[in-house]
Amino acid sequence: MKKHTLIIALMMFVATFANATNEAYEKAMMKEIQALGKAGPVAELQKSANAFARIADMNAGEWLPNYYAALAYANMGFRTEGGLEEKDGYYAQAKKHIEKATALSPNNSEIVAVQGYIIMGELAADANSRGQSLSGLAMQTFGKAIELNRQNPRAIILMAQMEYGMAQFFGQGPEKACGLVNASLELFAKEAAEAKEGNLNPSWGKGMAEEMKNNTCK
């Protein structure tokens, strides 16, 4: 009887510890996701990237911390006023984190979309020399992200940006890109309506879609 009671007590302790650990993870993640959403300068993005990297180290089985660290580094590459070497350094860090996320969650549309976002950043950093090699790869990667989840608005708005860039290069109109913008906005609205409080899953990108709608698809 004593042995049975001891086992029950031990199981309750383990369950309580697990719940406390999970709550701590969720609280830390929510705090940093909100901070990342507000981050502007590279220094603030670096702070977010560092925080997510620490959370990833303490939660080895979770893909989201490395995903958000990769997103922070990718945004740093886009926003820095530094030269090509600095931009590529940020994209290299983004790749390291997104590869870790991929290992934990293969064939994940959100992860693949950020892979494409990183490639798009590398392309934008030196379009003249990288356009031929990276344009097709970026389009292919966004296409894969959409194929994995056609309800992913981030994959669609990123594809819209690539489509618009390609249309400009070939002297074509923005109709195809704008169709994707409108589709993404519908999905962003649906996502917001269905979102649950405390959700840690990606929800960024709506501002990107609205900006493109207002500036390109009037």
C-alpha cells in the first residue's frame, strides 16, 4: 500500500513539474513573440533573436523558438543598413536556426515559408549577381510552402512579393501578384477570427500584405 501511494505521489510530482515547465515555456514565448512583433531596429531584433535562441536551448524538442530566431535574423538582414557581408551574416544565422526548426518539424509550411524568406533576402541583397540563381529557388520554396498548406497567408504574401518583383523585371503588370495579396488578406482575416488566446503559432505578415495592397494593388 505504501509503495502504491509513493508511486501515485511521484506521478503527481512529475505531472506538476511538467505543467509548470510548460507554463514557463509558453509565458516566455508569448513575451518574446510580442517583443519581436514590435521590434524595429536591428539592435531590438538581435535582442529577440538571442532570447529565442536561449528558449530553444532550454526546450530542445520545440521547433517554434528556432523558427522565431530565424525570422528575427532574416528581418535583420532586410533592415540593416550595412553592406553585403553584414546582410549575409544575418541570413547565415537565420539559416542555422531554420535548419534546427526543420529537423524538429519536417514539411512544415511555416518553416518552409521562412526558408523562402531568407532566400528572398539573399537575393535582394545582391540582385544583380544572384537573381539568376536565387529567383527560381525562392519561387520554388514559396510554392512548396503553399502546397504544404494552402491556408498559410504568410507563404502566399511572400509569393506575392516575388511575383511582383518578377513582373517588374519582365515589364508585366501586377495582376497576378495582387490576386495573391487579396487571397492572403482573406486568410489573415480568417486566421485572426479563429485565433485562440495564448496561441504561439506564427501570425505575422498582415502588415506586409496591407502595405502591398495600398502601394501596389490600388
